[in-house]
Amino acid sequence: MVSLSGRLASVRLPLLTERLALRLPELADVPFLLRWINEPAVFRPLASRHRPYKRPEEVAWVKRSRRAASKGENLNLAITLRDGRTHVGGIGLEVPDWDNGHGWMGYWLAPKYWHQGYASEAASAICRLAFRDLAMHRIDASVFEFNPRSMRVLRKLGFKREGRKRDVLFRGGRWHDEVSFGLLARDFRPVEPR
Ligand SMILES: CC(C)(COP(=O)(O)OP(=O)(O)OC[C@H]1O[C@@H](n2cnc3c(N)ncnc32)[C@H](O)[C@@H]1OP(=O)(O)O)[C@@H](O)C(=O)NCCC(=O)NCCS
């Protein structure tokens, strides 16, 4: 049992939405993480690295995430259905700049759970937590140019496109740009499930 402290002391986990529960990752999640993060449909739009993730890296990530949450630094969470057992993906809120309330969000789902509004629902819960409970001011998100699905998730929440970084990723024999999005607290539009 990890208790959150510092800036995250007020956060109560699991974070519940209408259909989802967001909780800290556990070592028992590692087989799920390895199976789905390395699935090409997830890996390609998510990771800029070229090698698949290996078990020691995932174990270290789980431990690091639990430690960062307990110290009140960042919140990397597993996304499950409300039953708490069916693991569907992950979402993270990293806060490099607490002084200015400035964070970064990323997310992914195993492909069999796509197209049901789950990413929008989880991301909306994280933004609500960030702006309402943690009094943050802005959240950034970065999306490779070939990922319109993720851009749609961000736009629904009120994120605005703020820029484009050229040639960030070399994949499939060519360079790809990364599109930068930002959401200010005042522009946030919570997404309700379908
Ligand atoms: C991106 C991802 C998280 C979206 O998950 P999801 O649960 O299917 O997303 P949602 O159902 O909440 O919303 C997807 C939206 O994109 C829309 N969409 C789907 N395919 C699209 C496409 N090719 N172009 C534009 N929009 C698209 C959907 O219609 C939906 O919008 P709507 O609710 O207005 O209909 C999921 O596809 C994923 O895990 N991808 C791999 C990892 C990844 O890309 N992570 C994000 C890195 S920035």
C-alpha cells in the first residue's frame, strides 16, 4: 500500500470515472505491460525508441512510478475497468514544474479497448484532477504527426495545437514530426462517456 504525499497528498486512488478505475501500477502488471506496450499498434505511436521494452525495464518503471507517486512528484497510473481487474492501458501525469503548475500527459490502451471513448474518459479524469484538485495551470501533450486518433482525444478536451517539432522520429525509412499540444485550465472541457 503506497500513500501519496507532498503535492499529491490530497489524491485518493483509485481515481474513479463512470467506467474506469485509475490506480498505481503493480509488479503483477508487468506481463500485461510487456504484451501490449510492445504491440506495434501501440509501440509505434507511443515510443520514440526503436527497441522493444524488456522485462527489467518494465519492473523498474513500476517501481519508479510507485516511488514518484509516494514522494508526490508524478502520477503514472494503470487504467482498469471499474471491476479493478480488467487492465486496459496506462496514463501518466508528469509534473516537471510544480512551481508554475505545468505538467505533461501521455496515455495508451491495448487495441481491443480502442474506439470506446476510454482514452478520452481517462484523460478527462486526469485533467480534472490536475486542474481542480492540484490547482495546476497547464498540461502539455506531444503526438507524432501520424496519430490523428490521439489528436482527436486531446482536441475534445480543449487542448490546442501549439507547435510542431521537425524530424523527431526516424521510422519506416523517413523522419516524422511531432505536434505539440497544450491545455490551459480555463480551456478544459471535461469529456463525458458515450
Ligand atoms: C490514442 C488512443 C489512446 C485512443 O484511444 P481510444 O480509447 O480509442 O480513444 P477514444 O475512443 O477516447 O477517442 C478516439 C477519438 O479519435 C477518433 N478517431 C479514431 N480514428 C481516427 C482517425 N483515424 N482520425 C481521426 N480521428 C480518429 C474517434 O472517432 C474518437 O473521437 P470521437 O469520440 O469524437 O468519435 C489509442 O488509440 C492508443 O492507445 N493508441 C496507441 C498509443 C498512443 O497513440 N498513445 C498516445 C500517444 S500521443
